[in-house]
Amino acid sequence: MTDSRPPSPSSGTAGTTTTGSHGVAALFSHGRLTVIPRKQARRRQVLAHLGETLFASGRTYTEPEVNEALLTVHEDCAALRRYLVTGGYLVRTRDGRSYRRAESAAGPLAS
């Protein structure tokens, strides 16, 4: 039996590799996202980071699994889930029952 839980954030910043006051790490405290950025460019950085660190490539997730993963970093999992889908970081089936990480980590709105 395999573990179906999403990867958990590590070392306090969900695996953040960007450092400095302008990096994604600056938006995390004790592994939690302190605020969802209002500026679109900054939000895209956070969404790309969350998509890459919380969701494994090639794996399908149910909505409760997506919510559980997002709740590890922020209490507003619905907003984060919506931003991840509309930003192209997660792909949702038409019936809304399953999600998977988009193949392109940058998302379609990054260009």
C-alpha cells in the first residue's frame, strides 16, 4: 500500500529555494504562507512554488486531497485552489472530481 498523502512542506518554507526579502521564502513563517499576495506577479511566484512543492507530477488528487495539502500552508484553501486552477498550475477535470499538477510548472499566465 502506498502513501496517498501529498508531499508535506519541509524545513519551514515548503521546500523554498528562493531566498532573500523578495523571494517566496519571505512570504512564509514556520512553514505557513502568511498572506496570499495581491500583486499578480508575486502571486504567480507563490502559486508556482506551491504547485511544485505540494503536488507530485503525474499524480491525480481528489478535491479533499488538494484541500488537505493547501491547508498545510494556508487556511484559505479554496482561494489557493481556485488560483492554482485559473493560473494553470493545477488542472481540474470537467466534473471537478480530480486534479493534477499541470505539466508546465510556469503556468499559462506566466508569459
